[in-house]
Amino acid sequence: MERLGRLGRLARHWVWLMPLVVGIGFVAGGAYMILEGRDAHDEVRDNIVREDITVSDDAAAYAGETVDSAEKANAEADVILEHTLVATGGYLYAEMGQYLLPEGNYMLPNGTYMRADGTTTQDVALAAEDDEGNPIVTTTDEAVAATNSNDEPIRAWTSDKTLAATDDSGNPLPNTLRNTAQTSAFLRTSLGVAVIGFKISDLVVGLGAFLIFIGVINVFIMSPVTYWATVVADEHGRNRVKEGATERAPRST
């Protein structure tokens, strides 16, 4: 028991070293994370700058500037998406068919459907349906057709080879506009990867700064407080011993 008591007093005497060591570890770890985060940020920036991508002139922000940050990459991705939707009548790559329908067939704007009476609606519940039960989104009326950036009606597409227009060799005509949408998706995905790289590296830097803050708190506040708490506890213990000795001392009569 006496040995355990001595070990307890020893542990109490040196316990202030624990927050000091932990604090130094946090500071070192935080500094390492900041260095690595900055290196990653610079590497992502250098890689995307090497591609020499310039933000389009009609972007809402950073027009004409080289893409070298998450904000500029997002700005360019937004412009690419806007241009794509204008060119395709509001349709994205996954929504487009592989082949063109015969001349005279056009796409309605995305979200618009044909009704049985020949008018259009944006309520899919009121839409006319084809033989497979899908809402009809094509028309032969240029007046209601979706148009591209040149105000030309967008030719309708299909993924059914039997319905597609064919060339002189009898092969279905490919929908080249779908390739445009596919390229747009690839470009926006690449820019999105750069954005993720920037944001993750910035997050690592932020976490590193937070670890340094916690480490400083441990070194300059928790460790001294713990040390002085042990000093006070030791002083209190000595005072109690003295008081006990005084009480046990024989009193002279």
C-alpha cells in the first residue's frame, strides 16, 4: 500500500507533463498537415494551370482569367454547363438518344411534353404517350421545338436503331449533339476533380491549424494549470500532515 501511495504521489507530481507532450505532438502534427496540405494545393494548381484553361468571357465571374483555383474552376464548369444546355435544348448527355430521327422531327424543350390534342404541356401527367408508355417529347412543329444557340430547331433523337434515320449505306445516323454533351460532361467532371482537390487540400490545412491551436492550448494553458494544481495539492497535503501531527502531539499540563 505504501508503495502504491508513493507511485500515486509520483504520478501526481509529473502529470503536468502529459498535456505538455500531447500539446507538442498536436503542434508537430498540425504543422505537418499544413505543409502537406499546401503542397497538395500547389500541385493541383500547377496541374490545372498546365492545361491553360481560361474562364469564358461570358462567365459570371473571373472572365478571361486562367483557371488556377476552385472558384475559377467552378465558374468555368458553370459556363460549360450553360452552353451545353443551350445547344441541346436543356438536355444532358444521359437524356439524349444515340441516333437521329428522320428529318422533320424535332425535340421539345426539356421538361415539355406533347398532349394528345397537339398542344404542349409541362405536366407529365397530361402528356401523350408512345407505344411503350413514355411521354412524347418530339414534335414535327418547328414553332414549338427546342432551339439551339442559333435559334435553329434541334433535330429529334432516339436510341432505337429501327426508328433512326439512315445514311446511304443504311447505317443509323449518329446524334453528334450527344457527343457534344458527352465532351461537356468530361470537361465538367475534370474541373470538378480539380475543385475537390483544392477543397480537400484546404481542409487539411484548416485541420492542421486547428491541431496547432489545440496543441498551444495544451502547452501554454493546460500544462501550467496542471502543474500548479499538483503544487497546490502537494502543499495542501503537507499542511494536513502538519495539522495531524499537531493534533497528536501531547499537550503539557
